Amino acid sequence: MTDAVDEVLARVRGEVAARADRLWDMARMLHSDPEYAFEEHRAAALLCGELEWAGFKVQRDVAGLPTAFTARSGTRPRPAVALMLEYDALPGLGHACGHNLIAAAGLGAALAARAVLDRDAGTVWAIGTPAEEGGGGKVAETDAGVFDDIDAALMFHPGVHSWQWAPLTAQAQYRVGFHGRSAHPTGNPTEGIDALAALIQLFNTLAVIGRRLPEGSHVQGIVTDGGRATNIVPEYAEGLFGLRAVTTAALEDLAGELLTCAQGVARATGTTVTVERATPRYEHFRNSTVLSARFARHLAAAGISVTPPEPGVYLGSSDVGNVSGRVPAIHPFVAIMEEDGSDHTLEFAVAAGSERGRQVMLAAAEALACTAVEVLLRPELRDEAWEHHDRASVRSGDTVSRRGQSTVVSRRAGGTR
């Protein structure tokens, strides 16, 4: 038997179809004019203008970020659902991660959901999230409380797999600097304390540790400062190390190992060492199986099936992990090229502007809109999603608190609140 919610859902496809050409125009405009982390001024203006024209209340410069924004529509603050829009590109490669399609799909979903809903059904949010590829706009937004009064945060990502959810690891970069003493390597070699030799020893130590790290964890480093001349013992050397782990807790353990190793090398070499985090911490992604299953069902109605991810395969890291620690969230992948391809390539950038990319974007917009509508109109679905989120949070050691109509989990880098 068809209920009232099903009748609303049946109207979503027509709303997306009516906007299909305009949404593809938006995706193509973003694709042809790539902008990079925290510099996406034209992209943000384009998206904000479209949302304002549709009647959304837009706030720019969110969380102190000039290219971040929120747009909301609805007379009741809760329940609330957010569509997340990414729109930064990769230097030298343009939209080789397909963020132009993410922005267009999120925009289309927000517009379609708002069009089929009564204004008192709750609030539809479109949240502009800059610098996913480096800088972590969602980290700043999460810490600023942008997602605190949201019941679900939804997005999709184009890829080379069609997977129901994203196996995304926790990630952070650390800068390690060794301080020694300069000297002439021939004239007075015993007076020197070689900072570069200490840094090289740290690389060797980490290589040994890397052989016993658990699945999904690794350390990858580069030398960013190795000295100035071959006839001077380097008094300073610096490396940048990228750490990844399957969970945020495991990432913190790995960071502790890096610090222990760096301090041990400093003692052994007579140097001093500084270790500092160089980037925002991306937490691991916590999938809302309740909501990702709904998305998968709606996407199947558009003729695209998604499966669980392949065990043991990880697709990188994203600041959406920080959002997923606060609210139920989804981040499915939908293929726009074959599995023998790869994102972050020129070929993927071409695919992000292809006819297949267009079809996937529109199907994802429809599925996201339907999922958003269900979040707002089915209280039992919201309750189930929050219950699952809270259970997962307790298992991972997060702190659970009540806020508004729903249970939320608030996390910050370095602690909970």
C-alpha cells in the first residue's frame, strides 16, 4: 500500500528531471573553471546564487572560511537534513575527483527535496564544504558547530567503484624537525651534529615499524628540508609525514609511535626534535548503514546498483569522516568509469565531464533527494539512524549527549565535548 511519504517520493524524479539541464550546466561550469582549496570563490558564488534564486536563506563565510556557506529552507528547525556540496579541484588536474558532480548532485537534491516538501516538514540544508582535497573545510565547519542541529548529512562521490559506502581511513600529516649543529665536514667534522642524518634515521626506524602496522595503517614521508650545501653539516632537517589508519583511535596511536621514534632518534643522535601536526585531522568515516541502504534502494530505481565495498580495500581519507562522528552520514561511491581506472588522473577529470558523469550525477541527485525526504518525513527512520550512530559511537569511545530532538555525538580533535 502506498503511504503519504511514497506519494511525495514519487514526485522527486519529476523535480530532478525538470532541473536536469540546469544541473548539468552547473556541473560543466564548475568543471571548466577549476578552483583549489579555500580559493573556490567563483564556485561558491555560483552555487549560492542558484540556492538564493530558489528561495533558500544563504549564509556565506561560514566557520571563518570565505568559500564555505550554508543555505536552508523550511519553517521548522528540526528535523533537519543536510546535503553536502564539494567543489574544490586538484592542482594541475582540475576536477579529477569529480567534485563538480558532487556539487551539482547535492544542489539538485536540495532543490528537489524542498520542492516536494511542505515548508513545515523540517529544514533542508545545502552546506558548501571547501577544500576537501587539502585543508579540511568540513573539519572547520564541524568544529564550528555547523552540523550540530542536523539529523543526517548526505552526499555521494563519483569513483571507479559503485559501493554502498566509503571505506575511508583517518589521516593527518605531521612535521618533524631535527635541530643539530653546523660544521665543516672536513675541517672540523667532530663539531657537527648532523640533523639530516637524524632525519634519515627516523625514516629507517619508521620503515621497520611499518612492517608490523595493522591493515590500513601506514606512514609515508618526504624530506622538506635537507640542508643547504654539501660542505656544511646540516644544522636543521625537516620531514613531512602522512599517517593513515583504519580508525581515528588507531591514528592517534600511530602519531604516538611517530613521536616516540622521533624522540628516540634525537636522544641517539644528540639532536633536538620538534613534532607538530601540520594539517587538520581527518577522522575515519562512520557509515550510517540505515541511510546508505535507503540511498542504495533509491539509486537502484534509477538503474544503478551499488554493493558493499571490497574487504581490505581503502579509498583514501576525507573530512566527511569528521561529520560522520557528529551525525548519521552517508558517502556512497558511484562509478563514472571502469574499475581499471583511477581518480586523481586526467582520465577521471574527462569522465567527470562525460555523458556517463551526467547520468550518474542526476541519478545520485534523485537518490539523495529521496533519502533526504525520508529522513524528514519518517521519524522512525531518524530514530533508527540515530540509534545505530549512537551504538557505533559508544563502541569507538565517543561521548554521547542529548541535543534537541535527537541524540548527537560531538567530537573535536584532541577531545570530546
